[in-house]
Amino acid sequence: MLLKHCVTSLPVRGLSSVRNYSIKSTLSENEIQKFSKMAKEWWDVNGPFSGLHSLNKLRVPFIRNGICSHQKSAVVNNSPTSPLAGCSILDVGCGGGILSTSLGRLGASVTGIDPSEENIAAASLHANKMRLQNVTFEVNTIEHFQALNTSLSTTFDAVVASEVIEHVENPKFFIQTCTELLKPGGSLFITTLNKTPASWALAICGAEYILNVVPRGTHDWNKFITPDELIDYINSSGCQLRQICGMAYNPFMNKWKWSRTTSVNYAVHATKSSQVVTDDVIQNLN
């Protein structure tokens, strides 16, 4: 049963080929090692990832509502228990599968990818325990996954990267690669941290060094991305912004809520252009 969920595209000895696949890469070895060391704690709801478990109460409805509002053709029914049935979702940087499994429980066919073998093992084990036949996981980077699936013309109704882009290299390339894996009209969902004095004070000083709600060194403020930067990357990739919302976290109660300000955490929904320019169209234009 476990192997059915752990679809690791490369064995352990082959992971180096993923990491060296392209000169232009989103991979950060330090980030992989950092989260791999915590892999056994992904499903401890009171552990270092408790904030991500709590964040599901915002990001899961955000994704569900975004898909149902802008991609009604992607879902096969409007069932209260399986509102995303028929929808294919790629969860990039899925970690231990906290978000992937929640989306799978809503009926979506979810593929979670992460470059850490330890994270994928934790995600696969939990999916197996949950008996989620519609959720699979792979050890992979986004660029290698995209390259492997180009020849197969594999695309998704939605691509999600939640609390991921602030941990990658080449964020603009990351967004472009995510977009290439979307169907025309498909949705891109991002949650991340803004690069402001407030995010430095709260997300790093407060959360990591004073309250210790996340391990020290989890975040690098220099890799945080402003909404303007992210929107620029999204526009350059051929997507259109649909919604941007601020999020606020209460570490004392481990609760999230929507906020009017994007000064610390924020969520973005964009959709890929539904117009596909083919060679025939280009010839006619010429």
C-alpha cells in the first residue's frame, strides 16, 4: 500500500541527477537539509509545523473557493463533501503533505512534489494511513518535474506553492515553471511572507527567537518577497492576478485570520491566460 502513495520518480542514488539537472535551478541544498531534519515532526500538530496545520483553515477554503469560482468546468460536481472532485492539483514543495492530504479529502487528484526524500516518506506514510487513493507524492524539484512531464503534455487545473517560494532560489523562474504546468485558465495559488520590517520583527525575531514557535533559522528575511515583486513574476509568466489577501497569525492561540494588511503574510490567486497561441495561429498572423 505504501508504494502506491510513494511515487518517487528517482531512487536515492538518483536524486543527484535531479539536483544537477539544470544550471537554472530553484533548489537550495540548505533548505532541503533544514526541513529533512524535521521530517519526523510534520504530523505532530503541536510541533514545529503546528502553524501550517492551523493555516489549513485559511488556505484550503481559499484554494477551494478560487477553483470553484474561476474554474467551474474543472470540477465534476458541487458536492459538499467532495467539492474538488475531478480537479487535478500539483502541490509544489509539499513537505510532509499537510496541505496535499486536505485537498485530497475534498476530492481533488493531488500530486505532491518535494526534493526531500525524508519529507516525501512522511507524506506518503500519512496518506497511506488515511487511505487516500487520490493523493500521490514524488521526490522532485519543480523544474525537473516540468521537464519530465513536458513530453507527456501533463498539466494541472491548479498549482499550489504554499509557504515555499521564500525557500527557493530563482523565484521568478520558479513561478514561470509552475505556470508552465498549468492548463489554460488554470489557477496558481501562493502563500508567502512579505519583505517588510514587520515581517522581520514578527516572523523572525518574534516567532523564531522570542516565542520559539518555529525553529531558529527556518526563514531568511532576505528571501522574502514583496507583493509587487510576486505580481511582477506572475504577470511575466502569463498569469492574471485574481485576488491578494493579507493573513495574520496569533502564535499564542495558534490561529490564523484574514487581514486587511499584507505586511507580514499574504495569499495570492492568479489564473493562466486561457488563450493558447498555436503554430497555425502564428502563421496566420504573419
